[in-house]
Amino acid sequence: MDEPSSRSRFRPETNLKPREISVTMNLNGEQRTLAVAPWTTLLDALRDRLGLTGAKKGCDHGQCGACTVLVEGRRVNSCLTLAIMKDGAHITTIEGLAADGVLHPLQQAFIDVQAVQCGACYNGMTLKGAELLSRNAKPAEAEIRDFMNGHLCRCGTYDRIRRAIHRAAGTGATR
């Protein structure tokens, strides 16, 4: 008796579509609802489904920080977070950090001290620094260094980034 080949026994169904789940989030102050496959990362939902490309796909392993967004005011690596896990959450991306057309003080400070070169880290660094300033408006040098640790800047402008945070905090430290 002939058995069907393994190729025909395990042929995938081509007409099946993944079950999508509805997710609603407060995104940069606006309610947004979208349907996503259960495995869709928050980063992919933001970039591919909502057109918010500020969060970057850097390492895709949560090691570089380029994908950083704020969820309930806390930094999150959006490449490691499933979109369905953030149903109902308040999310801030770099596109929502400015208010009423006025840059966030840290965004302006990054410009003033020319803290970025290529821009790969800028959005994540800015959101991470904004979280720090929301926790402590006048962070000490050691706190800035510790808080920003682990976020990679390909151009090595760490000193300028640190200066930008000091400038936004009004501490005036430039060393």
C-alpha cells in the first residue's frame, strides 16, 4: 500500500489567515484601535500599521534602545513587547512628545547641543531622557549616566546626550 509522501501529508493550508485581535490604545493622546495578529510586536504595529516610524528597528533583540517608547510613562523596548499586551495602555512615541507644536525641552536641548549625528538612537534616547526628567527634574550626573546606561549610540555622542539632559533639566552642567 502506497503512503502519501511526507510533502503532501504536511502541506500547509494556503487560505488560512491568522486570527486578529482588536487592540485599543491611547496613542499620543488619541484613542486608536487596530486589529493585529497575536504575535505582532508593538514596534511593528506602530511602524507598519499606524505609520509612526519614530521608533526604530535597530537590533530587534531589545539591546540597543532604538525602539524605545513610553508606556504609562515608563520606557519599554517595543520590539520585545506584543501589541496585544498593551490594550488600553497610554503610549507616547517621539511623534507625541512635543505639545501644541512646541518641542519638549529635551528635544530642543538635543538640537541646541547637537547631540545627534545619524539619528538612529535619537528618538529612543529622547524618550528615555524624558522619562528620567519626569521622575527627577534635576538629576545628578551619576543618575543621568546610570539611567541612560544600556542605550546604544552608534555615533558615540554620549557626552552630548548627557549635556542635553543637563540643559533640559536646567542644571547647566557641561562637563
